[in-house]
Amino acid sequence: MKDTSKPFALDISGLVKRFDRPAVDGLDLRVQSGEFYALVGPNGAGKTTTLRMVAGLLKPDAGAITIAGIDALADPVAAKQVMAWISDEPMIYDKLSPLEYLEFVAGLWRVEAAAAEARARELLDWLGLAPHAHERCEGFSKGMRQKVALAGALVHEPTVIILDEPLTGLDAGSARQVKSVLRERARAGGTVVMTTHILEVAERMADRIGIIASGRLIAEGTLEELRGQAGKSDFTLEDTFLALVAKEAVAA
Amino acid sequence: MSAPATLSWFARHEFRLAWRDWLSMMTAGKASRLRMAALALASFVLFMHFIAFLALRNVADPGLSPGKTALVVVTGCALLSWSLMISQAMESVTRAFYTRSDLDLILSSPIAARKVFSVRIVTMALGTALMATLLAGPFIHVLVIRFGARWLAAYGVVVSMGATAAALAVALTVVLFRAIGPKRTRLAAQIVAAVIGAAFVIGLQVAAILSQDTLSRFAFLRSDTLAARAPDVASLMWWPARAMLGDWQALAAVAAASLTMLGAAIFVFSGRFGEHAIAAAGIANARTKQAPAAAFRHASPRRALRRKEWTLLRRDPWLVSQTLMQILYLLPPALMLWRGYGDGGVFAVLVPVLVMAAGQLAGGLAWLAISGEDAPDLVATAPVPAGFLVRAKIEGVLGAVAIVFAPLLAALALIAPFQALVAAAGMAIAVIAATLIQLWFRNQAKRSHFRRRHTSSRVATFAEAFSSIAWAATAALAAGESLLALMPAAIGVGVLIAARALSPRDVPG
């Protein structure tokens, strides 16, 4: 059982973002501390836009975002201090080595140098990057780059980690390492919010799954609860997802 | 319609790509700007005609039997253009080796790479000649109007120069490739290209300073000293100049010689192009080991950002060469400073050159720091206010500019403290203005797109150039203690206000 007396790790209410059409349309979402939450949905459903607003990379048109009890719109700096963001396209510096990259991130988050170095070395070791710690990232594969970005997200020990499609383009070995790091993080009390189009990953890893379509949360819960909402107890997550999205499309 | 996989078919494909690339560069990838780009191009051509008219209004027709001085001046001007053409052609050749947009497709197809690269070398020659024609055309037209149609022969010389420039560029790059390997060639070729482009201009200025005590290249070209040392008027060396002046026999010889050179370059090198391109592709996966740092150093976010900016710049020799190449143009004024020790007239040249160069350097560095951020999400999600990040990046730019210009400024301060103070103030304003313009027009891009940064906003490009010119003029007049300095200063402020008004609104600051 999750401790409901604590503030939500992530609390989104009435979130709206319009581009030429509404991308996020009055979204409400709550994730508890220590929870692993997967956000799934069809292409263009508003998953990435939602997470980019949470990370402070996009300004919402309306709504509220609270991260670990901090109003992210009123005090973005304090909210960013406890959060990490990783996008599907790992953005790192080609001319820095993984260790130098982690030193830079530690500087941005004001982590004490000795603690940051110890943590950085532990993370690189954990992610299998220790032999490449002093190589410049320019020759790294996508999987290695994603792992460097993940180490960067974890070096300042965030309370909430927001990931947008972190497993896209990774080989099986790298994907397993990334999944294991994330699961470990959730087990240690951190909160992980992740979008994914790989439903198996959501099914296996997430405590709860949210299904988003047309910028709104159309269903949420454990796999069992979602099956219940779809009306079929023997459905896989894929069947459940497709049934719920189709139901929403008919209703719309 | 030509048959697939023939030379003409490839040529059609290459020209279509080149045309679309050029169009995209002119319109910054937005089709809606086509009319505006056409208008801007037409205005530029008209403006160039006006400049050509002003430059040539007092020039006398050397006729078909020119004297040695006329031949020296025409040849000097041609060599100036030719050095720039070789530089441009080398850039194109390097791009052909290292830009992978379609090489994988071409090299994996069952078609002889020789055909493709033959066409590509010809396209480079034409592209080089076309750019030169655009710049030289207005001058040729003014000469045709003033002295007759025989000056149209100059077009033939420009095209011939394009052909020889491409041939030479291919040969130079391939020689570099074989001598120092694909990894070093990329940087070396870029530096050689830039040095070739600048060397002749700078060389002429240095010669002018040493012999005539002036920065004017033309004073040197017209000097008796040079005329006395130049070959006799009957020498073959003057044939390109004679061809330009309308000697059709000379033009035929020059055209034949240059086309032969281009043909030879295609024959010798096109077959190897594919191998070199494959070798160049191999370096993308090469890894560079860094010497391990002793330990993590404590750093505030501001210091971490500054350190990161400088490290990235220091480790990218190509960017260093691109941003610092303009420092080469400081050599002649530095030489003037050294020779004119104690001569007040020197400052009228030196102060604006310093201010202009500082503004231009700051523009490039500011683009790298602000728009060329390779991990924008990471920096944007750091727990520091947005304004703080921008300030830290601007400090990085100011620091780098200060390091580059401090020695010259210190030397100037020893000779003339007041002028040094004016130069320092002018440089600071020019640097801040260039950085603000980059900030207002920031447009996230990869650092490797540094050379194409001007295409994202023409307004920003022109604002940066006009701002640097205005502050350079202000400093020049202020160094001479003239109140007229207020006029260009007002223009500089006006440029900044206009740039801010035209900039996108969603940026801080």
C-alpha cells in the first residue's frame, strides 16, 4: 500500500495546452511517491506535451502542476531541483566524456563535488559504462548515449524522474539495463513517470498505467483495473488499450 | 528525359538538389518567403551595381594594349577573387566527403561511383563560378556600359577561374587525404580553405603596409615598386588579364587551359572519391579518449556552464578555426600598430578594425553558446532561473572575446591610453550588441550547423553586421575626439531597437 498521507509526487489538474488544436485538454493526473507510472496512448495523444510541461520545457495555457508538494508553475526552480527529465533523443555533449558530463550536471544541480563523483562512478559502473568513462561521447551508440543521459538524470538523486519514451531505439541489453535502473529507483522510494509505446514494458514495470487520448486521461489503474474498465478480464494490455481508445473515439 | 544512371541523368539529379539547397538557404526553408527572398536578391544585385558604379567611376579604359600597371591591377583583382573561389571550392569538396546525406545510397548502388563524382566535381565548379559571377557581374556590367561589349569576355574568365578553382580544390583535398588521413583532413582542409581565402587579401595588405604605409591593396598594386618587379607585358602570366580585357585569343587559351585542368582532375580523382568517402565515414565511429581529470571540481551552476562552454569550444578545432579565422584579419592592423608606433593616424584604422572584429567574433561565439546548445532540455530543466543561464552563457562569450583581444588592447594602451579606452568601450558595446541580437533571434540548432547559422534569420545576420559597423564607426570617430561619433552611435542604437522589435517575442531578456 502506498502512503497517502504524503503529498503526491506529481499532481496535475486541469492542464491545458493548445497549439493549432488542443494537445492537452483539461488533464488531471496524480502519481504517488514511490510509484512507477506509465503513460500510454496513441501517437499525438498529448503524452510528450504533458511531460514537457511537467519538466518546465513548455508553458501550459491553463491548469496546475505540483511536484513533491511544490507548485511547479509558481516556483519552477524549486520544482526542478527535485526532478529529472530524459527525452527519447538523448541530448548529451559529444565533446565531453561521460564523467565530465556528470560533473557538469552535478554543477548545475549544485551537488557537492565529492558526493557527485562517487555517485557518478557508481552509476557508470551500474550502467556498464565504466570502461568508457573517459572517452568522448561522440562515437557512442544510441544505447550508450541514452545510458549517459540516464546517469545524468540520476546523479543528483531526484525524487521524481520523468522519461519520454526512454527505450526507443535501444537494443535488448541496453533496454534491460535501463529498465533495471528505473525499477531499482522506484524500489528505493523514487517516483518514475514514463511514456512508452511498448505496452509490454508498461505492463511489466508499472504499478499503474494511464491511458491518454486526445489530450485527456481516458482510463487509469493497474492492469486488472483497466481490464475491468474495458469489460474483459482475459484481455492483454494491448487488447485493453485498443478497446479503451476505440471506446473513447466512439464517445468523442 | 535522360536514361537512368547516365552522366546527364546524374547531372539533372545534382542540379535539382543544388537548386533546392540554394532555395532553402535563401528562404530559410520557408516557401512563403520566396517572394521576399527574390526581392532581397534583386535589391542586392541593384545595390552591387551601385557599388560597382562608385568603385569604377574614375577608372580609365586600359584598352586592348594595356600597360604593365593595368595588367598588374587586373591580375591582382582576379587573384583576389580566385583565392576566395578556391576556398569556397575546398569547402564544397570537404562537404562531399564528409556529409553523409546520400553517400550511403550512392555507394551501395550498383553504379560506378566515378560517374557520380565526375558530375559532383562539375557541379562544384559551376557553383563556385556562379557565386563569383553574382559578385563580379555588376562590375562587369558597369565596364560593359562604360567601355564596350568586349568586357563581356570577363564572364568567360570568371567561369574559367571557377573550373580551375574546383580542379585545384579537389587535388588539394585528395592530397591532404592521402597525406594525413581522413580524420585530420576535415579540419586541415577547412583551415587551408580559410587561410587561402584570407591569405591573399592579408598578404596584399601586409605588402601595402610595408611598402606604402597604407592598408590599401590598390595602392600597392598600382605602385611602381611592384610594376618594376612584375614580368614583361608579353609574359604568359598576363593572359587571364588580357582575356578579361577582351582579347578573344587569350580568352580561348585561358578557357581551354582551365577546362583541361578540370577534365584532368575529374579523370584522375573521381574514381578515388568513393574510397575516400568510405574512409571519411569510418571516422564517425572513432572514439577519442580524454585524460582522466583528477577529481570532480566544485562548481556553481554559473561556473559549470562557463567551463562547459569553453571546454566544448576548445575541443572542437573546426569551430575554433571557424570562429577565430577572422582574427587573421587583425594581422595587418597589428602590423600597422607596430610600424606606426607613436603615429596618431594609425588609430583611425586600428580602433574600428578592433571593434568590428570583436563584434563579429562575439556574434559567432554567442550563437554557439545560445543557439548551438546540444543539450537544451538538460540546461532548461536545471534548477536555476532562465535569466541566470543566459547571463552565465554571455559571461562565457565575453570571457573568450576578452582573452583574444586583451593583448592587442594592452599594446594599444601603452601607446595611446585614450584610444585604447575608446576601443575597449566600443568593443564592449559591439560584443554586447552582437550577443543580444543572438539572444533575441535564438533558434535551437546543432553546433555542427555553425556555418549555416546565417540562414535561420536574415534579419539577425544583417542586424549583427550593421550593428558592428555602426559601433566601429562610432569608435573611430570617438578616438579622433569628434562629436560626429554620436551619429553612428544613434544608428547602432536604432539597429538594436529595430532588431528587438522584429525578433520573436517568446524569449527572455
